[in-house]
Amino acid sequence: MSKHNNHARLDAVWPGRPYPLGATWDGQGVNFAIFSKHAEKAELCLFDDKGRHERQRITLRERTNDVWHCYLPEARPGMAYGYRIHGRYKPEEGHRFNPHKLLLDPYARDLIGELRWSDALYGYSVGSKRQDLSFDRRDSAAFMPKGRVLETAFTWGDDRRPEVPWQDMVIYEMHVRGFTMRHPGIPEHLRGTYAALGCAPVIDYLQRLGVTTLELLPVHAFLNDRHLADKGLQNYWGYNTLGYFAPEVRYSASGKVKEFKTMVKTLHSAGIEVILDVVYNHTCEGNHLGPTLSMRGVDNASYYIANAAQPRYYDDFTGCGNTVNLEQPRALQLVMDSLRYWAEEMHVDGFRFDLASALAREAGKVENLGGFFDAIRQDPTLNRVKLIAEPWDLGHGGYQVGNFPPGWAEWNDRYRDGIRGWWKGDAGVAGEVAHRLAGSQDLYGWSGKGPHASINFVTAHDGFTLHDLVSYNEKHNEANGEDNRDGNDNNLSWNCGAEGPTDDTEINALRERQKRNFLATLLLSQGVPMLLAGDERGHTQRGNNNVYCQDNELTWLDWTPSPEADSLRDFVTLLIRTRRLHPSFRRRSFFRGQPAGDGEIKDVVWLRPDGNEMTPPDWGEHVRCLGMMFSGTGIIDVGPHGESLQDDDFLLLLNAYHEPLPFTLPSRPDDRWTRQVDTARENSLSLLLTESTYSLQCRSLALLRRSLVAP
């Protein structure tokens, strides 16, 4: 048997180095390094190629600055491995070492095998009266996935990040599997995978639609929760991370890491960015009664925030049982190393941070947005990628919309709620809507940011799809097996007169119009728009607003052509093209409410239906119709070469009232207003207007353009 065969016993064990952490192939051998401050002994376990049988156990005799390490000159890529860490099992003191449990390397860059749920995965005896204070001696290796030594070489060629300027971005939030599982143009064996996203029909669709940036739901290796597995359900979204370096193998047609890299390279060559939704705030190990799979067994007291009074328990700011402790330097290093790995090795363009407030907590408080954000700001790699915060968590003081540091954009739920309330017909939201349309200066202007700090969205993976937002008053989550108790009850949705599917042609027509209203508002607002994949085709989840456990045709996009789906997609394409062609919708600076120069109109004017400028008393509870006129000569930004930007004037009219309203158009000599968009008309072709008023239909939006130069 060859000395280099992964089945052979490895005789040579060298001291190796404490850095980098993880298993690193250098072309001659493999360096193994794992951090554990409180461990008393660390063992490296080597397995056969399929990760099923333990072949050898090596005690790591070298320990440098709390890192245990060795170098195996005979080891090769593809070798499967795990760790057993010895130390005190004292949950009441925050220590949960149990060498009977095989642990996944927190730095594993590739995984082999799937986790199979068993009571042996727990450090304590499940069912014991002493709960987690008991100690379980069963070996968990047979049920655990293993790390696999990765050969990182990949031919990137001339791959370059598209580096789409923030103001030009149109984000498309998608699920790798859900987007491609039913796509007829993708070979069946590739559907649901990274490879599928690199297929020509997908690239062509995204380019025709006009989106610039994909935001992928979590692709870090994650677990299917035991309570879901017991019910025959799947963790579909993936907010349950097991490994921060390895791509989720369920989305890989080839089982190889390079498939992800090929996908990124292909998207980049089409000019499309890739942003990852990342979950560094908690892991899949859950609360004190969760399994011992990785960080809990490696060094529980270092990796997680323990309750100061009772270290047996965790401080849970995430709703998922635990919170990663970024005050601990090595836990912070893990997150920073992971981010750099995905940016440098995988070439991704940025990150959206799930429950980002949890990453800021120091001594339990969010106040300073501390060390993690300082670390990113000075990092030469990470301060150049796109950074987006979900600016809240579930703990006290966790809601931080508008408070993230320079360089960060944020999901703006104030935008979502304001726009939903307006088109639902709620009273007293006109002022809120005006702030959101103009880029949310009230939230972001104080810190020197621009409109692109606001990631505008009406729908996202969590909640109703756009179709369901206009089709259901109530959530319908029975399929999740939780008696419809899960999911948000406050959806600001309106079913237009019937709950769910209906044959009523008037209701269906109104629903289509409402969808156009939401999409037009989103894509014509200042800030960065984010579309939920499938909304442009009218995707429905049948009223389920929490499909985290539904990996089936409820969540997989239906690509069957239909007049409604095709019409809505074409409408979105028109809106994105309008946005791209006109810098008026992509301003880097906030409106100032004043002219850009002598004799010019203000850069933005808010109008009543009678055509007069709104005054403070006009912003009352009763307002259901609003005009927003912005001047193409009032753009204070400059182009990429320092050139001044000029555009046409635009008038955005929004009527949330249940009756039509005539809107008096602002006029100057030789004015020529052209209708660009009208959501009351399915095919709103460009039309030169000859009247001094515009007949604005009930519950509709219109966009009018006034050319600087008469045609």
C-alpha cells in the first residue's frame, strides 16, 4: 500500500505551525491547527476517504498560544478528519468537553458525509433527570459529518469583481435550490445546485431582467434541525450554520467545492455580483440542551456568550439558543477568517449579515457597535466588499436601523412597512412614505451616509411573497406543523376582497395592479432596491409566511409561462431599464429641497393633486394621494469622469385612494409631459400627454417624464 494512500497509517508527525487554523495543504503535506483555550488534550482523528471508519488517532503534542497543532507530511487532500477534545465537563462552569464526541473542525473547508440524528450526538445522556449535568460516553463519530482536506487550487483566469456602484445595484434575493429546482431549461441532474445558477438559461434570465447582484440565502454548511427531521421536514432557508468555511454540499451537483467557484466566475463574467447571506450570530448547536458537534465541544466557554450569573446557560440574543461571543478574540478571528476566505478564495462580492446587532454585543449591550465593526473597517480585504446589515436582533436594544457604521448598508424595514401601509390604504403614513421614497435621509443622513445606505424592500424570504401580500389578510402556515402559531401576525397585507385564490376577475385585476404598485414604488425610490426572486413572476407560497422548513413546490419557483407571469416580468424589466437609464433614480446624495442653480426649480417638490406644493398642514391623516416631482437639473452628483449629470424631470404620482383623482400637472411654457408608467394599465406604453391634468386611477401609480429638450 502506498505511503500516500489515505487508507494507510501515517507514521510521520511533525510539530507543524499554529497558523493558519484548520487543515492546510501546502503541496507537500497538511498542517492541522485548532484553537482551544481550556482543553487539556486534543486528538486528531483520521478517517477513510468516505469518512466512515476511523483509521488513526494522533495526539497533538504541540500547543502554541492556545492553538493545538501538528503537520503530517504524508497526508493528502481528500483526507477525512475530525477532533476529540479532552477537558473538564462542568456545564455549571461553562465547560462541556467530552472526548466521546467527534467534533467538526470549525475551520473545515470541505465536508464529507451527512449528520444523522442520534442521542449519541449529545454530550449528556438524553432523558436523564440531571439533563445536561449528566455525561454521555457513547461515540458519536458514526453519526457525524467529517472535515475533508481541501485542494484549493482553481483557475480563476481573469475573473474580476463587477464592482457595481451601490447606486446602480438592483439586488435579487434568491435561494440556490428554490430558484432552479423546477427550471425546464436546466438539466435535471443539475437542478437545485450551484452549477444550475451558472447555466445559460439562468444567466440569460437574470441579464434580461436587469438585476445586478444576487443575494444568496445561506450557503454555509448547515444542519437540518432534529425537530424538523422528526416531522419529515427540512431546514430550507439554512439559518442553522454548522461550518463557516464549507459550502453546503446539498447544493452541489459534483460534491466539489470548486463548483461554487465556477458559479461565481460564470456570474462575474456576466457582470453579476454574488452576495452571501451569512449567519455568524449563532450556530446550529442550540441551547444548553443541544448537541455537541463542533464549537461547543472544542471550547464552549470561549465561543459562546454564557450567562454571567449561571454559565451553564447561554445569553440568547438570536432566538436560536446561543450567541457567538465576538468579544472573545479567537471567536472574532473565526468570523474574520471566514469572511476573508469567502472574499479572497471564493471571490464573493459581499455579505448580508443576519441579525447583525448580535455581532455588536459587548457585555450584553449593542451600544457601541464595537470590536467586530472596528476589525472590518480596518481590514484591507473586507473594507472593500459590500457589507449589508440586518440591523436588529431579539435582545434588548437590538433594533439599530440607521445606526450602523460608515461603509455599511442596512435592510430598511421602515421602508417595507411604510410602503405596505400606504398601498393598503392606511391613514397617516404619507409623511413616512415621502421619507422612504426620497432615500430615508431621516435615518441615514445624520451620519454622513447617502441614499444607498438604505436597502429598500417590500418582501423578502421571511414573510409573504408579493403575490401573497395582495392575496391574504392572514398567514396560513399549517403545513409547518406548528398549528399556525409560527410566523409574523403583523403583515400589513390586504387580500383585495377575498382570502386566497378566487375566480373574481375584478379582485384578480386589482391584485395585479397592487403588485405593479409595489414593484414600481420599489424600483423608482432612492436607495438600493431588493427584489425577492419570483415576485416578478407572481410566485405564491399559498399564504405561508414562514417557509423556513418547506423544501418543496411551495417554495420552488414555478417557471410555467402564463400571461400574468410574463406581463409582470416584462413590467419589472421596464422599471429596471428606466432606473438604469436615468440617474434621477440613482442619486448618491440626498435631495436638498432647494434649486441646484439660479432660476431652476427645487431638486424635489411634493405636490397635492391640485398641482400646488404641499405645506406642513397638508401632510395629515387623510392624505391618500401624493406627487413627487424631481428635477433632472438638480442632480448634484457627478459621473465617473467628473462630468455633471443631467436628466429629464420626473413626476411620480401615487394614488392609494379607492377612487380616481385628476392630478394637475406642473406646467411651464413648452412643457411636454410623457407618460412612462401607469400601473392601472397592464401595457403602459409611452404616451405624450396633451391635457393639463392627468387622470390618476384608483389605487395606482404613474410616472411622467418632462424632457429637457423638446422632441
